[in-house]
Amino acid sequence: MQFFEWHVANDGDHWNRLADQAGALREAGIDAVWIPPPTKAISQEDNGYGIYDGYDTGEFDQKGTVRTKYGTREDLEKAIAACHDNDVHVYADVVMNHKAGADGTETFAVVEVDPDDRTTVISDSFDIEGWTMFDFPGRDGKHSDFVWHYYHFNGTDYDAAEERDGIFRILGEHKDWNDHVDDEFGNYDYLMFANIDYDHPKVREEAMRWGKWFADSHGFDGYRLDAIKHINHLFIADFLNEMREVHGEDFYFVGEFWHQDLEAMESFLEYVEYSIDLFDVALHYKFHEASQQGEEFDMCTLFDDTLVGKHPLNAVTFVDNHDSQPGEALESWVDDWFKPLAYAAILLHKDGYPCVFYGDYYGIEEPGIEGKKDMIDPLLAARRDFAYGDQENYFDHCNTIGWVRFGDDTMENSGCAVIMTNGEPGSKEMCVGEHRAGEVWHDITGNWGEPVEIDENGCAEFHVDGGSVSVYVQKLDDE
């Protein structure tokens, strides 16, 4: 589960909420949580992506607060302990692309670049006064004595002397945009704030040191790497290798590479030799498109041109997240009617590592979206108890598709049949195995009330209501 959404309350209680929910999440079938950036940001209200100090997780009085939006370091460590007590792994959101909220300004030479093509210079060299000096007086050298200066960055977006915005590339020996990044806008190294230069050897050294300290000192089981299409891909490859040398081969990594083009994601994965998972943005946009088009969308193409369809072992599948939710920068919210179909697709189809969104499960206070826990829990239960074994797809109708999981020895009575439609009510004959002949199966979601009996050939006609999904599992005697 992504255990946050953009508008969680700035009450310092979020880590306590996680600690309180850890047992219930594990019982529901969640065995890992991705938490928001726990590091000190430019303000207490910031969600953590405007990162100020990676060594402060709510321990020091900096930026007008000791706690972060989510709580104190002590609260965080209690939440991690509660998760581990319930066999739930914790993946920390790691923001490594930039720094914000500097402690002082410095004067240095820059050129201004075209924001639509960062490789095009639109000025002569000139000096600006930039917010690039970070010495963290509130921390006073604890955990690290590294001080950041302008030469540790390669770009910034504000000239304090002229009170002017722009994209300014910092000049100096061996100083330029990093080459090995996404090529949108000519070169997409620069995203926001003071952009970290991973061609600088001291920066790379400090980043490696911090990455080791961060997990060791808090007990994280993995990292979610933010905005990696903007970070030198060669550095990312080195970072993955070095972290695993220290934290072990099972230390988990997933990257946010927000690109719906499959080839762009594959290009990045080649840099790192497919040693990291990526969020399947292409699949998310398929869900969004399907929810907008209704029965005009061809359901047989649901997994076409997606990461999970091509590279299932590197795909983290999701329906929505904090960036796609209403009102946010990448808004592409999947309509409510399609949410059950989308969650069935990520939770019950064999491939991919599915991620449930906090905002879908518990709701979003702004703009008042109700949680769908009652809808998601039966699908989680179906995954936990029944979705095992080999799979056979029945993608043979543009509106009504299905698949069967045959079960295995992992879980007694496992196996399920999933059918969904974006059109009128329908049905589909699917076969679950001759050894299941005579069994009575029912829809665990409750969307279709009538059970079905598996015939002598191991098949049955499975029904689904219009614009809905049904998940059939064996009906036991006590049900």
C-alpha cells in the first residue's frame, strides 16, 4: 500500500496512524507499505518532496519545526517497529533529485536556458544570487558534517538579487546538465529547486553515505526512488549496487519514472540492467482511458503496451496515486465505476507487484472522496487466499474478459475465476480444471448473487453484472 495521499492532515499523527493500522493491513493482505518522504522539508506543511535535510526525520528544530508533516523521528521508528512486528515491510520515499529551502545565498555564474529546450542557452554568462548554501544549523553537524554549496548543483530556478524566476544552468569546470537522463525538453535533468549534480564526485560520495545511513538508522526494507528520470541513470545504477552490497540483495527498490511510453521505461531499465522495479504508468493510463471511454474501450487491449505486459518482473502495478489524484499536477483519476475492475486487474492477474492507494482505501478529505475499503477488501482477500497457480486468459470479447487462476499447494482450496465487463451484463464459459468438477463457486465480491456449479469437464458459465467485476472462488460448507 502507498500509505498516504496528497492531502493527509498536517497533524503530526500520520506515523501513529500507520502504527495503529499495521496489524489490520497485514490481516487484509498488505505485506508492505510505501511511506511518504520522512525527511525534513521546506516547511511543516510540505509533503516531503521539497526536501531540505535528508538527515532530519523529525529530530531537529529546523524550518520552524521539529516534527515533519507526519510526526517525529520517534513516532516514525515506532511505526516501523509496529509494521515489522506484523510482518509488514516498510519502503521509504527517497527524494534525491534536488534540495530546497537553503540556509543562505551564494553568488555564482550561470546562463539562462530555454525552459522548453534546456540544451538551448538564451543568455550570455552572468552572476546570480542563488539559494544554494545548506549548512543545517539546527542539526549542527550531527549524522553528517557535509555542507552544500552552489558547485554541488548544476541548476537553480531563482535569482534573489533580481527577484526573478528562470532556469539557470550553473557554470564551472566540468559543469553541465547530466547527459544520462530523460530527453524531454531536450534534457530533463533539471526539474525544480536546486538541482543536484551527480557528475560531482563529492556529491556522489555523500549520496552513497546517506543512502547507507538512512536505511541502517531507521530499519527500512527498501526505497521508492522519486523522479529518477531526472537523475543521472549511471549514478542510479551505482546507487542500487552499493546499497544492496550494504543492505543485502533483498533490499527492495522501485522507481518513479513517470512516462507512459514503454520504450522510455525500457531504455532506463537497460541502464540499470533491469535491477529495479518501476511503477507501471502505462497501465495506469490504460485504466484512466478505459474509465473515460466506457464500453467503447477494447478490454482485450488492457495490458497491451504496458510494463507488466512486457516486463512483468519489473512492474509495480497501481490504479491511482498521490500525483494522479484530483487537483494534482498529473491528474488522471480513474473514474469510480472502473475502480473495481482496475483493482481486480492488478490484484488478481498473475503478473506485477500491485500497490493499493491510501486515497482509494481510506478516502481523500479534499475534495471529499469516500474510501473504497469495502470494495477493495474482498479483492485483497481473493488475492491472499485464492489467486495462486497458473493462469489462463479469456480475452476474447471487446467488452467482457476473464481469466482463471488454477490454484496450487500454497493455499488449500486456492484457485479463482475472474470476469469483468465495461458493457452490458454478460457471461463467459471458463474452465478451472476437471478436478474441480462438482464444486460450487460463488462471487466473493457479492456483485453476482447466484453461485455456479463446476461441470464434469471442469467448466462453468460465469456471470457478471454490467460495468462490473465478479471473482468466483470455491464456496465452502460453512459459507
